[in-house]
Amino acid sequence: MTGCNEKMSRQLEERPDTAEDSRRERDGLGEKDVPESAYWGIHTARALENFSLSGRPSRPELITALAQVKLACARTNSDLGYLPAPEAQAIIQACEEIAAGSLRREFVVDALQGGAGTSTNMNMNEVVANRAEEILGGRKGEYARIDPLQHVNLHQSTNDVYPTAIKVAAMALLHELEQAIAELQTAFQEREKVFSDVLKVGRTQLQDAVPMSLGAECSAWAECFSRDRWRVFKCEERLRVVNLGGTAVGTGLTAPRKYIFLVVEKLREVTGLGLSRAENLVDATQNADAFVEVAGILKAHAVNLYKVSSDLRLLASGPGAGLGELRLPPMQAGSSLMPGKVNPVICEAVAQTALQVMSNDMAIGLAAQSGQLELNAFLPLLAENLLSGLALLVRANQMFARRCVCGMEANPAVCEKHLGKSLAVVTALVPRLGYARCEEIAAEAFASGRSVRDVVLDTGLLDQGELDRLLSVENMSSLGHR
């Protein structure tokens, strides 16, 4: 074990950002050198040694939310007189700076970690404490006036601040996602109007089906994203109940009653979100099923993104040997070998995002079920998958709308060509001629290689005017027949 510990110590010392003067800090396990310039301290240093997993720090949205939680706690402790005014103000200022984006490089702990998020919480406590110490004229690492645990973490536990921060971060991203889905929905609604008179072959099971307009197809895509937008909007109701004030297991042990009743109100003020304190803080501390519910809704949206992006790729396939009924905006050269090839790269990227979010849903469910008794130690995995999936979906919706849907064009000539060759168009004549007669027309058209239109005119069953009316865009794309 000694050899392993020495190896980990050497790895920490070899990090580029620690090759400098150091300071000595102490915790319950002993002493350790920390880079002199670092705002983090010994608890973070140990986490850097222990958790070298994903190579990624916690999501920036989580850091912002955690700083907001710490800010609300500091304001509560200040208002109730549990922190002296100068120290409280310094902590508040440090939290406000971090929430605004300052000192982001100081949050270095791996996103995946043991301890239910304790290392991320301590990373925040140490950065806030050292920045507050600076504000009061002290030096990093002295903790003469501001201690990470005694002051910054006052009346808190990782077990209430970390899951609360996940919910705050997720709610902020859900607001962004709702707007991004609305943008995509609007893009398809605009294409619906532009393509309203482009008649094309419908397809079921990848076989010719009755005609429809390309505009109607766009309307279906817009409608599924309208449902997604509503589902995402309602997600806030699943996350707004937080366990802040419950401390370690939800009983609020070590926290004053006045603090427990005030701190969530302060967090509402800080975030602008409609948060409320859980009636059963023990339940809210140990159970993570609300996150699973939200992940399921994100998976539903990912399913729609994948299906629609695949539809566009299929309709735009070719352009010479595929369906070619749509033209997607050409975004970049598609091949290092084949000159002139352009691929549907935006649709492909959107589909990959959807697959990642569907995979995240599985990880979130497994993490949530892995909680035991009063706490879930797997929240870091849950947080990483939930927040990264939300951020991916925000960008994917924006990219899909701006770099694909808004610029896609119909190819009316190809649509008309396919429609003329399709036997399914005979279905529009069934109300007038009957199923059996139309079946004969379809068989004759297939055998002779002629169009349905030509066969009908040759048989004299309908005159040109009547046939034009029955096969018109209006008749074949309206709701029912007249």
C-alpha cells in the first residue's frame, strides 16, 4: 500500500498545474502539500489523487448551481446571525463571483467520484473559503477567518446541498431546452407552410402509400416536438422540491429550525426558480426517482429527434440514386475520396446525440436504483449523465433548426416523378370507382408500365377534368374526401 500511495503522490506532483511553490495543509488524515496558487485545498488534493476516472471535472452548470446553493446558505446564516457580518459578506461575495463564472479552473475534481458528491462539495467549500480569505486581506490556505467547513459549509451536508444543486442545474438547463425545442418546432412549422402544395408519395413500411403533401409531413414533425416542449416544461414540477436543510439524512440534525425554514426561500431568491422544501426531507434525501422521471422524458425527446433526423436523411438520400425529395443544406465536403459528395452531417450528429441521451437514461436509472437506505452514493454518475444530456439536447435542437431545417428545400420535380410512377395514387379514386375496379387499374398499370392516370383515361372511366380534381393536391392532402 505504501508503494501505491507514493505513486499517487508522485502523479499529483507531476501535474502541470502543481509544478510550483506549495503550501502545507492539514486534515483529519494528516498533512499534504497544495499548490500555492490554488484556491482549492487538501480535501480537493486528496480527491485528485483518488479519482482519476473520466478526465472531466463536474459540469459547469453544476458548479454554478452549487455556488448558488452556498450563496443562499450564507445569506441565511448571515440574516440569522450565525456568521459575523464581515465573514458572511466575504463568503457571499465569493459565491456570487463563482456563480457568475469566476474561478472555474479551480473546480478540478473528476465528475465521477465516490462519496456521494462530497469531493465536489469540498472543492467548492475550499475555493469559496480561500477567495473569501483573500477578500478579507488574508492568504490562501491560512483559513484564519474563513474555514471551509466551519463557515462555508455551516449548517450543511453534502447530502442536502449536492442533490439540491443537481436539481437547480437541471431546471436551468430545462428552461434552455424548452426554448431550443420551441425553435426547432417553429422551423418545421415554417417549412410546413412553404411545402404545403408539394404533393408527394406517402410511405408506410418503406413501401408506397397514399399521396400526401410534404407540408403535412413537416406538420407531423412539428407536432411531435410540440409535445416534447410541453413535457420538458412540466419537468420543473418534478424537480422543484429540494431537500436543502435536511443535512445528512433528512432530519436536519445540526441545523437550526429557523435556518431550515428560511434557506429554501433564500435559494428561490438567488435562482429565480420556483423551489420548495420537501415535506419529507428523509424521503427527498434518500430517493432519486424524480431524476429518473425527467430522464425518461428526455429519452422520449431523443427518440423523436432520432426518428425525424432519420426521416430527413432518407428523404434527402441520393441525390441521384435515392429518394431525393428533399434537399438539405450542404454544410461540408462529405468524402476525402469521392469528389462532390455531400453528406447529411447535421442529421447524423443529431441522431448520435439522441443515442447518447438514450444511453444516459439507462445510467441514470441504474444510479438511482443503487441508493441504499438513507443516501444515494451514486449521484455523481447521475448528475454527469443528466446534465451532460440536457446540455447536448440544447445544442442539438439549436443546430438542427439553424443548420438543417431552416435551410432545407423541396424537390418538386422528383416528388412529381415518384408520384407519377406510384400505384398507390389509385387509392384516391376508390371513393369514386370502388376498390375492385381500382385494384384492376393498379394491376394494369403495373403490368404495362404506364401511370395510373394514363390507364384511367384510356379506359374512359373518368374524364380529364374529373381525374384532375381527384388527383389534385387539395383533394389528396385535405382531411377526408368531399
